Amino acid sequence: MRSLNRRYAVTLPGPVGGHAPPAVVVVHATDAVGPGGGLIWEDAGGRLRVEIAGEVATVLEAPAGCGRHTCLQAVPLP
């Protein structure tokens, strides 16, 4: 399937009040389907799992410190 070869860059905001820059994580498609019916995408370590619709990544599982952000920006990569 063509979409399985795609990648997205997901922007994780820095901690509130920490003045840290945002982090960008690259995610790849998995074979799993999310609660919204779309593919689940995850980073190489499997710590960040999202379901992407358009340019919005809905967080399903995230590393510590990112949990309060339920929707993140997702940008398709070449």
C-alpha cells in the first residue's frame, strides 16, 4: 500500500514555562487502525503513537511531558 511508505513530521511542544523549543518527531505507518478508523503512526521507538487526519495528529500514546496535548501538527514528508 502506497500510504505505508509515507512519513510525517509531528511537532511536540516544549514544556509549559520551560522556554524549550518544540521537538519534531518522524512517525511511520503501522498496520494497526486507530479509534477514528485511520492508520496508527508511531516513531522508531514506539513511544509516540498518533492517528493522523489531514495535518492533525491525535495523540494515542506519548512520551512523558507531552500527554496534555491531545492534537499536534503533522506535516507529510517526501
